[in-house]
Amino acid sequence: MHVHVPAGVAAYLPGTGTAAAAAVFFAVGSVLQHEAASSSTSERGLDLRRLVSNRVWVAGQSATVIATLLQVVALALAPVAIVQPLLAGALVVALGIRSVRERCLPSGTELLGAVCTCGGLAVFLAAARPAAGEPERLPSLLAVIVAVLVAVGLVVLVSRTKRGPREALTCGAAAGIAAGIAAVLISAAMKALSERGIVQGLTYGALWAALIVAVTAQWGSQQAYSRGALSWSLPALILLDPLSAVPGARFLLGERLAPGHSVIWGPAAALAVLGVILLARADETCRRPLRLGRRPPGTEAG
């Protein structure tokens, strides 16, 4: 039996699968780090010493490290325009994990948002025809420096905000932009290693810039998690990641999506964005408690 895989995905199937695995680990890491950051925050802000000594945070950070390594592998196998949008699936996985850990079933709005996000991503990946970028094109040192300054500047600026929905969303957006820029720089570094060899690749500025921006994005995500509910910060982080990575890859690496299929992948991407917005607007109040094997109050085993 022959299974037909859409050409946009088939050309980069190993990278697509690796990115999907990274999304799962990112989801686990996000939920656990949010729990740890919330419990390590006081009126003075995020207590870093208390945070890093939290076992839940260590577990979440370990999952994030695994996800990052998988993302690096995915970016070596597939264009940024495929990898980063696929990572948005982490939002739906995180929703399921959070529901189990908080013993609360998703609301109708959350379920609709999850369907829109998954459906939009599925159609986008099926219709997209990404080009791997111009063979000899790598970002200049000036472009790399500007990218680092933008990412670091945004995260530092919003880290001074207080706790609340808007602040969590703002920090999440800044972390998402930084993560998207980091992905483009990682892709550039992997391209340099492949084309120029290990020695020149290691001395290429994009590699070290990617490390700086990736750490900055991680710090920004911790700041976002410490400022309120996960549904306030994670959707913004997830949404701004590909929205900054895809155009960044276009300008810095020459990657592009086939314009002839934009009539399909354009609305699909918009549907995924709508799903993220619906998830972000979901009410945090639990109206559908999840009872796992518990008997109703007042009943006894007979």
C-alpha cells in the first residue's frame, strides 16, 4: 500500500518528524516550567535561586533542552518555514498536559482553538512548498549583530514589567520573537557548518549569536511564565515564534514559500493563528473538573 505524502512535507519528512517530537518536549517543558516559575514568584518578582532549586523546574528545563536539541536537528534537515510553524503544535499538547495536571477538562473555547490550530497547521504543512534558501547566502556579520540586539533588547525591556495578563502576554511575545530569531541564526550556523566545514563554521558569528539569543529567549519565557497563567503567555510565545522566524529566514537566508500555493497555505496559517488567539482568550476558571477515579462526595464503597 502506497501512502501519499504531500510534496511540501515529503521533501523534508525527517525534519518534519523531528520538529513534531520537539514540539511535544517543548510542551512538557513549558507546563513544568510555568508551574515552577509561578511557585517561585513573590511580590519582588521571580526568585532565581528558588526557581533553579525547584525539581519541577529542573525536569521542565531538561525537557526543554531535549526539545532544543531536536529543534537544531530539525533545522539541519528542513527549512525554518516548516520547522517553526510545526512547533506551534506544542500549544495544543501543553493544553492536554495542563488539563491532566490541574484536573480540569478544556473548555469549549479551548477545544475549538485546539481544532483550529491543529487543522490549520496540518493544511499549512500539506500545502507549503518551502525552498531551502539560496545556496551561498548567509547573513552578514552586521545583520547577525542587529538580530541579536533586537532579540536581547526586547526581552530586557519587557522583563521590567509587573505581574498580570498584559505583562505575561508582552513577555511571551518578546520571548517568541527571540526564539524565532534564534531559530534563523541556528539554521544559518548549521548551513555554514555544512558549506564551509567545521573550523570556519565554528568561527562564524551566527553560531555564537544563536546561543546568546537562545539563552535570552529562555530567560524571557521564564519571565513570562512568572507573570500569570500559562494561557496568557504561551500562546503569544508560540505565535510570535514562527511569525518572526519565517520572514527572518526570508530576508537572512533567502527561504520562501511557493506563492502559487498561498491561496491554500495562507488561509491555513490564518486559521492556526485564530486557534492560538482562541486559546489565549480562554477563561482560566475551571468549569469542567476532571475526576480521575474519584467517587462523588458522600458515597462509599459497597
